Amino acid sequence: MSGQHSRQEPHLTCVECRQQLQDYLDGGLSKPESMRVFLHVRECGDCAAQLAHLEQLVAGLEALPQREPPADFDA
């Protein structure tokens, strides 16, 4: 071993991965956590499909037109 990594992070389970997918998409995970999700999704078709679904959902929401709230919205 070259000494770069003294221990390996355990692999994510599908449940753990799916719990982190939104944060992964939002860029809210640390680099090591993000890498663990990336590696899991690369190897797991079910979690990759879930990530793709979330990406499509986010893209769809971002494509919606912006609307101004009514003037009495906070009343």
C-alpha cells in the first residue's frame, strides 16, 4: 500500500445511497461521501435509475416558468 489511504470506506447499501441522492444532486455531500454515492450508482442499476429519475424531476421543475406570487400572498 502506498500510504495514501490507511483504511477503506465501507460500500454504501442501496438504502444508504438512496437517502443521499438528493444531497448528491444538490452538491451537499463531502467529497468522500459524494465519491461513495458515485461509485455505488456506477455499479447499481437500480440506484442509477433512481438517480436518473431525480435528475429528470429536477430538470422538469427547473423548466417550469417562474411566477410572481399574488400581492396579498402573505396576508
